[in-house]
Amino acid sequence: MFSPTTPGYTRHAEFRGRLAAALLGIVLLVATALAWGAGEALLAVVYPDIGEPYREIFEKIIEGIEDKAGTPVGNYPVRPGTDIGALKTSLRRQNAKVVIALGRQGMKTAAALDHSMGMVVGCVLTVPESEARGQPVISLSPDPALLFARLKALMPAAKRVFVVYDPGFNGWLMKLAKEAARAQGMELVAYEAQDLRTALRFYQEIFSATDSRRDALWLPQDPATVEERSILPLVLQESWNQGLAVFSSNVGHVRRGVLFSLYPDNVALGKSLAGLAQGILATGGYGKRGMMPLRDVQIAVNLRTAKHLGLNLSHQQQSFDMAFPEP
């Protein structure tokens, strides 16, 4: 009997692990094929074949899709060199009618497939309008309506929200943000910047004009205007010095000191994507097209920053999904 001290134990354990994984894959493929053969599953998921932590995210989204669909769906991890012809054949054989494409690679691959199949896209930040108008696309950018509602709950005195954004990347989102701010009785003061130098100048203007008692700064997911090596440290330092509330669409910023962020509830997102796909199956057409903000969200809060800003969040703490600093 093998034990950890037996020669060759490690190689034997690795072999057994690979064999178990291969057998599990075969079982899943057979189960999916049987479900399709019974006419139960018409959905397929195409997503990037990449490692952790992203693999776990995709698995959670697929879990939500299958939960909503009530049956296993076809899972197709893809890489840049994936054989599109072979993938088309496999999807047709399995009677897939709607493809749920996750991530840019998933979307790119799905766009090259049989156009008689419907497509729903998720797990992308933004997509050019020319590409997005053909199908529903759920962005990873949280809905400004949810962000601003949470800001009001944490900071009832808030009256203005400042933001610096690249119109080519987040123009679609700012259209929604203006209406969302108005609905909360706030004003959105938005600055358009397409490069780092312009963004820095606008941030300097913002910090010279804000009133920390009623203003807040929003950091969207925007590589041009929320650059993490120079802009983010500046924003964090100046906002701390001035006592200005900063909230972000990037949950990683909460650990670094912004007040709060909303981030995806991956299982719930999967259910939303499946719901859109089921709508296509039921009607034969698209009920919605184009970019849609993320509404399946959880909240992360920095309690140290809240205390520094003089915000008493003790009565709301049970509603937070993550809190920093961690206990």
C-alpha cells in the first residue's frame, strides 16, 4: 500500500489525479450530450480557457446559468487558436440554439460561429457600439443607479459626484450615470479625458473645487483615466487629506482605501445571462440589444476610510458582503 514515504508515491498520486480529472470530464460530456439528446438543453457557454482566479469566476457564472436553465449546458473553453470549424460542428451536433459568450475571447469566438444561433455576452467591461448593437451585452461595470443609491445610503448629504472618464471607453455608461444622479437628487460633474496627462489635470481641478461635506468622486473602470500606478495613489492621498469620499467600480480599490465598491455576484450574473438567452429561445428574437450595466452586485466597504470621513456605518454593516480592513 502506498504511503507518502513510499518511493514513487508522488508520481502515483499525480497520475491518479490526472486520471480522475479525465474521467470527470468524460462524465460531464456524456451527461451534457444525454441532456441535449433528450431535448432539454439548447444553451452553450463559450469562455476563455485561462487559469485561476478567473477559472473559478467562470465556473460560478456557469453554475448560475445551469441553475436558471434547470439543466446542464454545453461548456466550451476556448483559446485564440481554437478550431472554429470543429466548434461549429460540435455546437450543431448538440443542437445549441443560443451561445452565452463570456469575456472578450468568448465573444470573439462566438462572433465567428453560425449566425443562425443567438448570442448573449457577459464578463466584458465595454464593447464598441458597432459590435454591441447586435446582441445583449452585460458589462462588468456596475449600474450607476446602484452606485449612486449606495452612496446616498452611506452619505445622505451627497449632492455632487465628480468623474473623469474616457468617452471612447465609458461614453455609454455616462449617459446612464447622468440620469441616475438626477434620480438621486445629485449632479454628475463629468470630465472627458482620453490620456493620462489630461486626466491628471482634471483631477487637480476637482480637488481644488470640491466640498467634502457634499461632494464625492467616482472612479469608473477606465484604463485611461484611472491608471493605477500614478493616478490612483494621487487620488487616494488627496482624498484622504481633504476628507473627500471616493467610491469605485473596481473592488480592488476598496482594499487600497476608497470608501466602497460594487462587484459582480457571479452566480446571479449567470442567472441573468441565462434569462436573456431563454428569452431568445422563447421568442426567436432579441428583446434587448446593446450594452447593459451590471445589476447583479455585492458591496465591499472600507471601514477605516468610513471612520476617517466621519461616517457611522454600524447600523449598515450587516448588509456589506466584504469589509476592509479584514478582522
